[in-house]
Amino acid sequence: MYTFIDKGGKSITLRPEFTAAIVRLLIEKKLQAPIKLFSIGPAFRYERPQKGRQRQFHQINFEVFGIEDPKADIELISLAQHLLTEFGINKNVKLEINSLGDSETITQYREALISYLKKFQNDLSEDSQNRLIKNPLRILDSKDKTDKEIISDAPKISDYYTKESSYFFDQVLNGLQALGIPYTVNSKLVRGLDYYCHTVFEFVTEDLGAQGAVFAGGRYDNLVSSVGGKHTPAIGFAGGIERIMELINYAEKKERPIYIIPIGGEAEEHALTLASELRRNGLYVIYEYSGTLKTRMKKANQANAKVVLIFGDEELSSKTLKIKNMDTGEEKMIARDKTVENI
């Protein structure tokens, strides 16, 4: 927490995230669920600044309250995937997912995990020893080398799923498969807070060093009731804008762009559609809409473009476009619906 004493002697804590404030709003304003909410703004953590982690950062936050159906989980994960695609950074970001199950699952698993870890109590890191009784699930997330070796043979939470927990998780995974969203089940992915249950997920990358989570989320059906509200199922996810910007910059430096040059009014309008389509396929795109053809080709060369796509109103009518390989200079006409295959 970022806490300090102000000039009036009061202890001030800056918000570390949005969910607590959103829940308070939900209760105090008596907002009717189901409801879907989005928030954005600065947040603070008093930590050592490093790559991908600052003391002040800006967060985007998406939450659904009042829907217990696993379709809400699928919808939010799909939204996160869509955002990454639109940002052009989905290629190097992978979805990891797990389920904590219901309350019965978590209670039984916590007991089994503590029983296992107590055998190695003296070998655990100091942080993990402190967590052993109060928050044992957090030990599964330890980065300590010895802890990792011990954890590798720890019981798996999936062995303690109730019938209802297994069914819920299967519904989520089946929904992701139906949408074509790839994922990896990470049995070590957990949340240490008691109000979490069922689905937990992260979109992770290796391009940010140790701070690999781009989006992180999960289901917290017990949160609203734990702070005085009525039982309200909920799920949400959040991401740091600075991390997203860093990934976008990294992708732009790492990957050569596809340069789009439309010529004419109708072609310029269609260029946005083409750019969006290519980005959904994980391509880095620059859309150049002003200047002469010669000027724009010069800019494409300066940007080290891989290929240039050129089309005017005539090509738009014939559903074709010209593609130029900037390394070989080769030019050819291709069908508009075969653009991705030809890049």
C-alpha cells in the first residue's frame, strides 16, 4: 500500500486498484445487478520501481456483477483477448487459466496444501513460512527457487473439485474453445484472498521481464457480501496501461510493419477496415493516409516496412490490391480476401 501521513497528521492511503471502490459504489448507491462496469484512472503501489512496474500507474478495469453463469467468465476473457488483438500485441501474450473451485473445494485444498508444506517448513523461504498458515495458496505463486522445487510435487487443486466446480470450469474451457481462444491450464495460478472462487486467469508475456501479467482477473462471488452487501456473484479483470504501452512499443521495434497506402476517398475509408482486419491477425500495421504516393512510399521505406499494400477506388471495385515486397521490390496484384495469406 502507498500510505503516508499528510500535513494534518492523517494517515492517507492511495488506492491500489479499483474493485473495492466499485463494490462500495454498488452497495451505497444500491445499483441493480446484473450490471457491467468499466473504470480507468491512476492507482498506486509503494514498491521498488522496475521494468513493467511503477509506483504510480494507470489501470483499466472491467467488471460484471450479478451473473453467476460461466458465460460471464467467457465474455470477459473474450473481451480481454479482443483488446490485445486490437492493440496488436496478441502474438506474444498467452492466456493462463485455472479454477479455485467453490468454497468446499478451497477449504479441503487449503488443508491438504498446509499438510504437505509443513513437511518442508524449514526449507521454505521466509515469505512462504510466514504465509504457511495465514495464506498458503500464495506460496504456489512463489518465485523462490527452493519454493518452486517443493511446490512442483504439491497436491493439485483439481483433485479436490466438487462436481459443481468441475462442471463450472468445463463450461468456461468449452466456451473458450468454441471461440477459438487458446489457453493453458496453470494449476499454480491462484488468488490469495478468501473472496475469490472458480475462474482465475492471466494474460502473460515474456516481453516484460519478471512483470509478465498484462491482464489479470478472476471470479469473486464472495466479495460484496464480505463488506456488508448482499450476496452478489462477480467477475472482473484489470490491466496496467503503461505495461500495454510498453508492449506496443516493443512489438513495433521488434516487428516490421505492414504499410497501407490508400489512394482516393473510398479507398481511404476502406483502409481502416483493412488495417483492423490485419491487426486482428496479429500484424503490426501503419496506415498512411496523407501525402503523394512518392512521399508515402518514402515513409514506408524509412519505417522499414515489410510490405506495402496500395489500392485506389478502381482496385476497390475489383476487390484487388497491389502488394509490394520492400526487400525484393517485387509487385503483384492479389485478391482482397487473400491479403493475410500473401503477407
